[in-house]
Amino acid sequence: MMNSLPECSVDLIFADPPYNLQLRGDLHRPDNSKVDAVDDHWDQFNSFAAYDSFTRDWLKAARRLLKPDGAIWVIGSYHNIFRVGAALQDAGYWILNDVVWRKSNPMPNFRGKRFTNAHETMIWASKAEGAKYTFNYEALKALNEGVQMRSDWVLPICNGGERLKDDNGDKAHPTQKPQSLLHRVIVGSTNPGDVVLDPFFGTGTTGAVAKMLGRDFIGIEREDAYRKVAEKRIADIRPYDNSALQVSTSKRAEPRVPFGQLVERGMLRPGEMLMNARGQMAKVRADGTLVGDGITGSIHQVGAKLEGAPSCNGWTYWHFKREGKVVPIDVLRQQIRADMQ
Amino acid sequence: MMNSLPECSVDLIFADPPYNLQLRGDLHRPDNSKVDAVDDHWDQFNSFAAYDSFTRDWLKAARRLLKPDGAIWVIGSYHNIFRVGAALQDAGYWILNDVVWRKSNPMPNFRGKRFTNAHETMIWASKAEGAKYTFNYEALKALNEGVQMRSDWVLPICNGGERLKDDNGDKAHPTQKPQSLLHRVIVGSTNPGDVVLDPFFGTGTTGAVAKMLGRDFIGIEREDAYRKVAEKRIADIRPYDNSALQVSTSKRAEPRVPFGQLVERGMLRPGEMLMNARGQMAKVRADGTLVGDGITGSIHQVGAKLEGAPSCNGWTYWHFKREGKVVPIDVLRQQIRADMQ
DNA sequence: GCGGACGTTGAATCTCAAC
DNA sequence: AGTTGAGATTCAACGTCCG
């Protein structure tokens, strides 16, 4: 299926492949109830070599489908994630982060023989070293109460009303992922209108969240039963309003304003003096360069020289006087940007 | 060196191999200061293939040294851990858990281009599928406020007084690990008298903690400078009293607070004496239990026994001495809570 | 002696458009 | 494909200094 799609056509791939759990026999809880394990035929592989071969095949197909600036997320556990990670690197992907999903309510280890398996690992990778990729830094920072999002995410597992059930009331899929996880992945690494591919679609969590968030999606799923559940589920989803999909953006995304425009527009007069926090002065020239202390150049260059620093943001470094108050020149840039809208 | 040691002779291997970081160029903080990167020659490999070859060699040598019931821990980051994990599985080791060290104070991502790299991954594996291994379940549970220890551990990075400095006041090793991490590994997967091998000894954190905890150790380190620091460091270590090394082996009531973390973090030494308001004393043990007046148990249990009361808040009941002052242990809990936010 | 201000630092694969 | 230059970008823990 993947090989029948056009190359360089998707912005994001989210993949939740079989984990190759290699479970032996049944597991019972201390109260003697039996644990409903993942023993489906699609999780059976004869050897690590067979699993590796499967992994390398789909990763190769996935990479062909990715746009040059696209990215992939893969989720797994210790059973498979090391093989997946090595295969990703070998296929030419460039790992950007590994992210730990720390489950707030994991299943305990009933026998007391190991640690509670309380997390799963996701790998986030771009198509190649040096490739561009989408990262909505400010939006994720906003999701995290104003501090930079970390590589460990604390989220509950999927249960309650979100957990899809079949006609018998049993869970429709053994490893349904929480929507909160996909929400963070999709908000963080796509923009509205982007195309998201999930090659192990299952009951369609990726598609459901993509649709809610105004992203297009492609889902591939081999099992009829899962596909039917996914189709019904996604048909019931109503996308959020367009206005709700706008997220915080970084300053980098804002239009560039040359300092010279401030002079051209008469916001600063040639000959006017700017000052830094230490009270050092520089004179504005008609072409938008500064002169101060025998140094000539852009607002950034003169600031960097004065500080002996490798670089300097002149917009926040330099100040001017208006009605007795000292104001950073960045407020003038804000005015121009407001005018431009 | 490893191949010169007798086979099947060590109980535990802790390995902190080079991560193969592949850094390009310098990185500056927003305040223009330069990040002191890990650019040491020992972390340079020409390719993934070279790193894999190195990894498979030492993992093979390590497996020969392990007793049949021994275990290995390896720590790494996304740069190398997937290759290490796959090589472990290919070499015949059997992964028991992957454990995430969630750093309470990681270095941020200064350019806002990725997630804060806030964790490292450890892999815990036995020598082969079905092999026995040591797991002090109750001791770890006691260290974790009476609930089963999870696969994610929140611990601070190594800094402050614990961080070893050279004669210039610079850090003696760029990647020194915190003792709290080794404390948990060694208490959890060895018994007193066991032999611990660290084939990438560095400045000897593994040896220091092993010695404190009454385990024997072997350290291998190529760099003279690190070895010298390690030798001096370990010579200054005083092992805890034998009685403090006894850990819980039977079920007991659950304490409501993680007193054991005070020991792991070195805020209280195993063997240190606590006192109540009447001047009665109790000794702290390595797993966070107390022993005093013939009574053993949690801080709450021992307090309750001494008072003949049905219950007791050990946090306010017990006190310790610092610089001549008697302070309730609750102040240490406050510090940890502040760290964990 | 205490508290607040300020400076330093930690395993980091850390920019990007225009020329 | 390489170079240039604008200009965007950090969190928690410690240690020191000063009032």
C-alpha cells in the first residue's frame, strides 16, 4: 500500500508498529484474574531477524513517502524500540529526540520480578541530517505552562470513555493510544492542512486527532475489524474551528523588518543617538547603520562589538528616548509589523 | 583488560560507554556564553559501523565475565542507546526493563529547535532468556514510598559538592553520573559481597557507591587522569556499617512518604542516627528503614512502637543533627519536593 | 546570620534566508 | 553549494556577594 502512494507526499508519519512482545504463557494477577495480553497474530515474529526485516522494509517505504522537510514519529517499548531506532539511523533518518511517554497509570508488575513498565519510548526523526523539519516550539511551550517542553511527557493511558469497545463490550484494539499523545505530536510537528500518514492505523487515533486539528490524513490498516471501527469513529469527529487551530508562533515566523525602515519612515531621525543598558551611545545614520565608539555597522554588529560577543540582537539591545522615557527600538518594529497587517 | 579476567566471575556490570554524540561546531547560550561540550577524543567514532563494532566487542567480553545469574546495566542517550540495545539482544542478553532517568535539572535546548533533552535511558538485562537474576524488589519498594518501583526514576544530575573537580577547579570528568543513580542500581540488583564490574570506570562513581554499600568492584579505565581521581576518591570512602546494609526482604506496611530518597540522595548517610524528642536514637539503613531499640521498620513504624501509639508521623517525630543543630527530617523532604516540581 | 540579587553551569547531534 | 549576516534563544541548581 505504501509503495503505491506518490513519493514525497506526506508531511508527517506517525507509526505504532507491532512491538514483537515475545510473551510466553499466561499472566495472572495476585487475585488470580488473567491479564488480557497482546497475543494477536500480527504481533508474532519468528526471530529478531524477521522483525528487523519487516522494520527495515516499512521504514524504507515510509522514507520514500516523506517530503524532504517531513518527519517521522515511531512509538515502541524495550522489546522493539532499540531495533527500530537502529534501523531508523541506518535508513538515513536523523534522530531529533527520543521522547518518553511516562504513563500516569501503568499496569503494575504483578510478580514483583521487575520494575513497573511505566513508560513507552517515541523516536522523532527528520528525513536526513540537516533537513528542515516543523517544530512549533512556542505552541508546545504554551502547552507546558510557559516553560520549554521536555523529552518526558506525563500522560494517562487510554481508558474510560475514550477506549473503544466492540459489540461484546471488549476493547476493540489491544493497544489503543491516548488522543492526548497524538495531540501533542501533531500540534508540535505539523501545521493545519498538512498530510499525516499512519501506516499502522489500528482503530484510527491518528486520523481522529488529525481530523480534529484540521490536518489531512492517510491511514493504512490490514485488519478489517480495526478498519471498520476507525471509519465509524472518524466519521463522528467534528474538526475544531479554524480560529482555534491557530497556535503561538515564534518571532522567527514574523516578517523581517530592516532597521533602515525606521529611518525611512521617520520613526528615528538620522543623527539621533541610541543607547545600550550601560549608557554607551551610537549615532543613527541615514542608511540605517550605526556609528559609535569608532565602530560602524548594523545595529547587531555594533552591539556585538561593544559587548565582545559573537552575536547580539540589536532590536532589544538598543534604546531611544521619547518624552523622557527610554524605550527599546523593538517597539518601533512592532508598530511597523502592526501596520503591515 | 576484560578478556584477561576469568569468565563467569562478576555479578553485575554497570557500563556507561561513550555516547558517540557527533556534535558539529559550537553552541552558545542566549547570554552568549559557550556551552562546554563533550568533545573528548574518546567520544569520537568515524561511523555508526565503527561504533557498532566497538559496542559488540565490549558487550561480548562483558558477557563472558558475567556469572550465569548476573546482570548488566548500560546507560546511554538517543545517540547510541538504540544501537546498544539491539547489540545486547543480538549478543544473547535478555532485556528485563529499560529504565528512564528523568533529570530534574537538565540543560535546556537553547535554540528552541527541539525538546529539552531531559532524560537518559538505561537498559537492564540478564545474561540470557530464562536466566535468574538478582532483584531486591522489597528494598526498592521501600525506597519508593512503599509502592512498586517504576521504570522512570526522577533524580538530579551530578553537581554541587558531589561533582569532582580537578586542580584548576574544572570538572574532572565531563559526564560524571550521580551517586543516587548507582545507589538504586546496586541496591536493586546486587547483594552485599557481590562483585560489580564497570568497564568504563571514569572517575569511579560505580566503585565509590559499591564500596559504600559493601560490594566488591572492578573498575577499568583507559585515561590516566580519570583513574587517578577515582583512586583518591574511593580511598576516602568509608563503607556503611554492615547492619545498615540489610534491606527489607519481607512484606510490610507501606510508609506514606519516600524516606528512602533521603538516603539515595546522600542527605542522610546509612548508619546515621536519628533521635526523637526524648533523645531515643534509631539508625538509618541503606534502604530507608530504621533500626532502634530492637525495633526495625519505617520511620513511622519505629516511632509508633517507641510511643506505644497506633500511629506516628515519622517526618515530624524524627530529628537529625547538622552543624550542632537538631532538625526534623521533614526539612529534607521539603527539599526533595522542591526538586521534583 | 539571613535573604535576595546575580553569576555560572550541565552527555547538545540547537538558525536560516539571501546572496 | 558555500558564505554572509540578521537576529532568535534557557531551566534548575548552586555558589558568591552584598546589604
